[in-house]
Amino acid sequence: MQSFSNTLFADAETAYVDASYGIFGVPFDGTTSYKAGCRDAPAAIRQASYNIETYNPYYDIDLPDIPFHDMGDIYTECLPDLVVAQVEDVVLDLMKDGKVPVMIGGEHSVTIGAVRALCPTWYVVCDAHLDMQDEYRGSAFNHDCVTARVSEITQNIIILGARSGTKDEFTSAREKYHLYTADDIKSKGIRSVLDEVSELVGNDPLYLSIDADSIDCCLTPGLGTPEPFGLTPTDIREVVRTLAKNAVGFDYVEVLPNDAGQTAMVAAHLIREFIAGHACRSKHND
Ligand code: MN
Ligand code: MN
């Protein structure tokens, strides 16, 4: 039999019923404040995923040996609160069916729906921004309000790579949450920061959200709200490798595929790294 190309995430060929992971896209960018277009990210990231070898040498696993299924994209409503409700619905279904959700944004607001459904003990986010506005430009579900909405579900919040926000946001993040700015990570090193994070979360369930702009925009410029002086793709891979084993859900959001393809490529790699890391969690329990 010949191989056929398709538009699914590469190697996501397991039927839904047999899959342990459900990938889905949320092509929504209705509240983006600077450059719009991250609705095109799920398609760009799926396309990029075909460039990657099926074998993951770090985990010594072939991705086709992991049962994961690509459900396609949610046909999104146009208002952010409705899209958040759609995501919550999809994630509740995945939970009921015993599958780990792997969500591809779209803008960051979609994360709220997944966290609402999963109610994890910890929320760990890599982001240049604090996203702590209670309301922004007329909506409490703006992509600048994600952490504010998540804090209504859990106060155990760890923010990695932040470097942009108001004075009030930084003061409040330092008081209430575990904040590691991009500068903190630069001076301490990602490994030592992740040792502290592992100590904090222990064996508790966590939700891991990667906002693509946590990575320095000079490395991956395909972003709606680009920020320099950020983390590296390797730093984020270290985050994913360290935390995948505790994760009950994962997302990668805010890619704006208007660059030479490097931002979507990093995203595709890290989504695969999450699936491999989670699937191999019993092997890498140290
Ligand atoms: Mn964000
Ligand atoms: Mn951001």
C-alpha cells in the first residue's frame, strides 16, 4: 500500500477510540491586540510536523508507536467567551474518554477553557506576558486575561519567561504566584529553575501552557506580540521534558505563521516532545 499525505498532525494515525492523546486545533484570534493571524497556526504547525523524523532519540521512541489522534480544528464561534466554552466542552469529552488533550492555538485565551475543564492543581505557563488583566478591550476573555481567569480555578501558578506587563501585574505576580522572569532564568539557568519548579509541584497534576512568545522573537519571529530578550527553544524543550510527566493537559498557542516557518517548526517539535515525554513518563521518572 502506498503512503498518502494528509492534513493531520504527522503520525497522528490512531483511531480516536484507541488513542491516549487527542490533538485538536483552535483557529481563533479574535482578541489579538497587535498582529492578528494566529488562527492560521494549527494548519502551519501540522504542515511543519511532516519535516520531523518519526524517531525521537532522547526518549528512544518512534512517534507512530504512541497512540495519538488528531481530531482536526474546532469550528470556532466569533466571541472569546463562546470559544472558551467550546474548548471546555471538547476537553471534558476527552477527559470522559480517558485521553490527554493536546491543544494547538489560536490565541492564548483558548487555554482558559482547557484549564476550566481539567481543574489541575498547578498551572505552569511559559509566556513573555503576565496576562493578568481582569478585563481588556471589553472582554474578560481577552488573550491578555488568561492568568486572571485561570487564577479563579487555581492559585498555584508558575510563570516562566515573563518580561512584559504593567507594574501592578508584576507586583501582584510576585506576591501571589511563582514568577521566574526571563532575566531570572538567564541568571539562574533553566535547569536550576526547573529543579525549584519540580520541588514545588511534586507529583501533583499540572496543566502546561506554552505561549510561543516566551521564546525570544529574534529566534522565532512568527508571533502576534513579539518580545525580545526571551527564552530559547531549548529552554522550552527542557520545560516540556521536565513537566510532561505530571501534565494532565498541554497547549501551544500564539504562533503567527508569517515568518520563514521557524516558529511553527519549533511548535511542532515541542508538541511531539510533549507527547513522547508524557508517553515515556514511567521511564523518565527521576
Ligand atoms: Mn499569553
Ligand atoms: Mn504572550
